[in-house]
Amino acid sequence: MDRKISNFLYFIICYIFFIYVNLSLSNFIVYNIRHGYRFTSEIISLHYIKNTGAAFSILKDSREVLIIISVIALVLLFLYALKHIKSISMKSLFFIALLSAGIAGNLHERISMGYVRDYFEFSFINNFPVFNVSDIFINVSVIALIILILLKKTK
């Protein structure tokens, strides 16, 4: 199979899988919290909140702005991936799909509910924002992509 087609299929399959995992886990966790499940440890606790902004309450109650930023970010990520689909590494495609799924997960909740459901809270850090699976996907993928870029530049 042509490298371009196989990379494209890999990217799309990863993206769909991450979207499914993201939304399924979020629905499962929020459902259980709302029905009385409690979890607290020294590291992480479950604490459900409705977040109308971004991390650290940036752009609170700015739903439309956050939707526009998310759509622009997704379009740019997909255009970048498609433009470089033949030459981009599988690792990079994996993390671009993960990043896209994280952005799309938060975008979906902002559009369908008017807010993002956050529920993970670090027990050992005071005043750290509550976050969700989408946020984990976004942060992990950004860190991984930065590392991949830095490693590529050092070669």
C-alpha cells in the first residue's frame, strides 16, 4: 500500500480510537461521580465541575471564543498532517491524532453542553485546576511532539 494512504489510515484510525476512548471514559467517570462514587487518594481525587473556560479559568464564560480557537486548531492540525502525510513519522501522527482528539473532546462538550466536564483533581497541589481526559490527551501530546521536534533537530 502507498505510504501516503497507509499513514492517512493510521492517522484516522488513531484519531477515531482516541475520540472514542476520550468520550467513553468521560461519560463513564461523570456518570459514576453523579451517582455517588467517590475516590480520593494522596495523588488524585475525583471532583466534578462544569468548566465554562479553559485551564486556570482563562477565558471563563467565553464559549464562542473557545469554540472558534478549537476549530481553528483542529483545521490547522489536520491540514498540517495531510500536507506532510507522506513524510511525517508514525510517532508524530500518533501524537497529532491524540492532540486532535483532546481538542475535539473539549470542543464537543462545549458545543453540546455549553461547558467542559472536568473531574480529576491533584490532591497534593493546592489550587491546581480540575481537568479531564481531553486535557490529559492535549498535554501529553504537546509534550511528546515537543520532544520529537527537539530530538529531530539534534540529529
